[in-house]
Amino acid sequence: MLLYVNSEVIETLGEPYGAGVDDFIESVKKGPGWATKSRLCQRALQAYDHWRDRNLEYPPYVGYLVFFVLAAVTETDYASYSYYPGLRKLLGEPQDVGMPFRFDTMAYLWNDLEKWSREDKHEELGRFVAKIRGGWIHVGLPLSQTVLSENERKHLPNIFDNAGLDPTDPPSPEIVPKILSYYGQSILENRTKNLLESTQAEDDVLKRVLVELALDELEEWDGTVLEQIIKDESPRQQVHTSLRLCI
């Protein structure tokens, strides 16, 4: 499970309530009623602290994590892998300031989301894994939520199946971009295909995140793929099985 979000997703979710991206940002900046600290990440920690004692159905800090993911897809004048300028832009602050105060503690929230999805909800809504990808300790988690859309991630098994990949014998990371590009032509979005085919050094971090995510998904793949029956019909699942003999 990925916490994928962009402006369009937020606008769609907020439309029934007459709210949009700007309303979401202001709500996050304000925080829950019991958050009294002055800075964003401090309020996020207050939203997280002992939240289960409040008998809430959902973690009240999820809005902050969504905000951090939104920052990863916010366009700035900086390189595509530069995370903090997007975060500062959403906050209406100078984009060259760097990491916000206490941002390094946001790992507590990501880890608790994994715990909530696995232990509290018993994977009823999916299994979230708080894994840092790309080698970036503080921003690897929000960045890794954005390299694939929800639809792309759901159809990764189709790419695995088309490529004849085996979860027990994964390909080397070096050839994964070529595999995804070739077998994902009809599945992946243009931005993803451009990233996979990019030779620019500034794209290396996100490409590495994408490769690690694909290999993680392959490791968990149980042979199930989504089949689109008719254009306007919802996809259905098929299970493809194979036998691998090692002699």
C-alpha cells in the first residue's frame, strides 16, 4: 500500500465538501484542536502522541503524511530530486531554507502508520511498509510514495507476468528499468517511462527509488494479476501460477 496523492486527488476528495488543496494545506498547518506547538512538525508529533487513547477511527497524523507526499510532487525551480523546496513552497516560506525543525522525527509517524495498517486494521485496508528507499533517510519515505501512481502500482503484477519474472529469482537492479520500460509500455504513465529512460544524473535518486519499490512488490507477488475485460469495466483478478524446479 502506498500513500499516493497529488493535487488532483485532493481536489476530488474535497469536492463533495466544497474544499480544495488550499483548504487542505491550511487545515494541516493549523493541526488538530489539541496541537498547541508553533511549528508544523511539532504539531504533527502532537497529533501522533497517544492518539489511540482518543478512540479515533483513523490516525489524526495522516493529513501530515499526505502533506509531506504532496510536497514531493510540488513543482519548484529546483532539481526534481530536491524535496525541501516543495515543502517550503506549500508552507508559503522561502524555498531555500532546508529541512524544517523536527522533520527528522517524522519517521515515528510513518512507522506508526505501518503498525496501524498491520496490527490495528489487520491489513484490511492493505499493508503499508515504512521502508526508506533511495538511500535518503529523511525524505526517502515521502518520495517513494510518488514514483508510481496507485493505478501503476496495482498493475505492476501484470508487468511481472508479461516479463516472466519469478519472485524467488529477481532480476538485478541494473536491468529492472529496461524490464519495466519494455513490458510496461501500455501500463506506465509517460512521466514514469521518461524517468526509467532518463540518463540525467538528477533523476538517479528517483529512479533508484522506483527500482527498489518494484523489486519489493515483486518479492511480495503471489501470482495474481489484474485483467481488463472491457474498457469501461472494472478489472478482475487472475492467478497465474508456475513451477520452478532447481536440480
